[in-house]
Amino acid sequence: MSVSGISSYTNALFQWQGQQLKGTTSGGSKSSSSSGLESLFGNTSMTSQLSSMIELTKYAMDAMGLASDSRVTFNQIAKYREQLQSEFSKGVKDGLAHMGISDITGLSFSLDKNGALNALGDNASDRKAAQAWLDANPTLGVELRNALTTAGIEPEEAVELRLGVGGKLSVVNSAAETIQAALDGETNLSADLRNALENMGVDVSKGLNFKFDDQGNLAVSGDLEQAETVNQWLTANPALADAVKTQLEKRNVDASAVTLRLSGEGNVRISVNNADLNDIQAVLDQQSAVGKNIRDGLDGLGVDPNINFSIQVNDDGSMTIISDHADRDKVQRFFDENPDLVKKYRQIETLSGIDDARKAMQLAPSDMRKRIQIESMSAWWANSGNANSYFGNYSDGNLSLLAGLNLSV
């Protein structure tokens, strides 16, 4: 519904928030596109106009959550409208800012057997935005799947991928990442190893590697003067080795494929060599164009914060965004997916109409006569399908409600 100007205040049927508000006169209802002047001054008495104003005030009180026996002033209604307008502007500003991907590094992507890419990540908003774009561009995942199939790679499970700088695609070693997460949850294991090495006089500033030997014991990898002493300590203190073995058994990973590294800072880092993943990575390295297209597409999901657009509510209650900006369709989609903001805008529009009607009712008799003289012109506008109305203008993060004409050409 579009409440146009001060139109339909007398005999109209208002619908908003699932409620109905009917005029008190006995005449038939008019569409909301009838002229404001014609509705206020044509074929209606001042008594009917006043009755409609009372009904509209009750309507505003209901919107404000006030009981029917409460008292409210037009100034309070105006302040409530300003509050809604501020909330609307903030809601739009924040909503448009979150349409893009806030942290692409927090996302990974699962490629299934059929070539469908699915966004993964802890940030629900980023995941949703990325998935919508991936669903709209299905050929990219299919292209990756075809490249893997051509190379003779048919994994039984989905392949997990990440996007790097410039769109470089990397296969995710899920076993290594899961085990690393478990080790990071037991920081005391890394701390105990570091303290023991420092007591032995071992310099770990350049990093030190460890591997499992044939007996399943963790041992220093490479030449080290204190290697025997270190290996004896590792055998006598198997907590770190046991923690890693437990994780390897859960994922059916051979210990010979694992390397541990302790650097000058932080926890022990684990790497798991997987020949199948190495083959997949070799294929991905040849798909730089696909990776770049995905990266560019996701980077371009946001809306220009300096965008300006106008808002027009249609007869069916939907909202149309008017702008020549390249992001216009994104803003339209945002409102289509946020009906609560559309409802709030319609509420603002209605309360603005009440204020205009209140001002019109305060006209002096001489001004009233002048208004009545142009009744014939207002009737022409109504019959031609054009009417005095409101349209919202969003600029610099704020909403302004402007009066205008719904022109049908």
C-alpha cells in the first residue's frame, strides 16, 4: 500500500501491520492513489475530515503501542516518526554494509562430486552472502570438478578449498587442521617441550622438526648435537606423542606422514603429507582463472557506502528502489529480503501523512477557499491515475521523505 499525500483520509481502507483502519463515513472506499486535495476538500464535510483525523490519530497511537484511552499530541506523533526514521536509516546503513563479505579469509569452500561449491565458515552472514553468489554462478564449481576428473582424481568425499590473495586456490588438509586444533587446545604440551629444550641448551629460534621413528616414538629430525638427550626426554615424556597418535588413529592417518615443528614462538605445528591432496593441489594450481573469478565475485558483493537512491512504495505494498547507481539491484534485493524495514518505511510514510493532514486542517477560511478553487485540477490528477504522494530519498546514510507525484507516462 502507498499512502499518498493526504489522500484517502476520509473513506479509504488502510492496511498496515495486518490491521485494518476504515473511515467513519458511509461512502464507498477510494484507492490510495486518489488526490490529497480532492480527498480532503472534495465531496467531504469538515466534520468527516475531522472524524478521519481522529481515526488516523488512533491509528498512530496503535502504532506507538499506546492504549486507546491514552492521550497523545501531534508533536509526540512527529517525534515518534523521527525516531522511526532514524531507526530506518541506521537499519539500512548497517544492512547494506553487511551485504558483502566482511572476512573472506574466514571462509572455505566444499566442492562436491557434482561440482557444486558450498561456502563454509563461522560467520553466518558471510557464509550466506558467499553461498548466494556461488549458487548464481554454478559453472565455476563444475569447471573445477571437470578439471579434477580429467586428471583422474575422483575423491569419494568432497574437496575442501580456500581462496588466497589474488584468487589462488588451495586444497585444505582437514586432517592436519583438525589435529592442529586439538594440539592448540593443549598448550601445556608445547610449553613442556619448549622448557625441556631450553634446559638442555637447545636453540629453537630457527625451528626444530620431529618425526615418528619405526618404533612409533617421537624423535628429532635432522642433525642436532643434543639429539640423543632430546630423544631420551621424548621417550620418557610421551604426552605429546600420545596426543598426536590419538588424533591420527581417529582419522586413519599413518604416523609416517606426519611432521611436527616447534619454532621460536607458539605451539607445535603439525603437517600431514597426503599424496592425494598433493595431486589435487597440482590441478588447482592450473585453475588460476577460476580462483580469480571467485575471488573477484565475492569481493564485489558489497554495496558502495556512498550510494544514493530513492524509495517508492507500490500499490501492492512492495518497494521499488530508484537509482542509476551500479549497485541499485543489490539494494533492491536487500529490501526484498528485509520486509520489516519495508513495513517500517510504510509506517513512517503514514505518520508523515497524518502530520500533513493536521497542518491542512489548520488553514484559515480564506486559504480554504483558495484550496477549494483548485479542486477541479486535483480531480483531474486523480482521474488520470496520478496523485500527490511521498517518495523516500536515501543519501549519506539518512532517509528523507519528500513529496512528489506518481507520474504514469
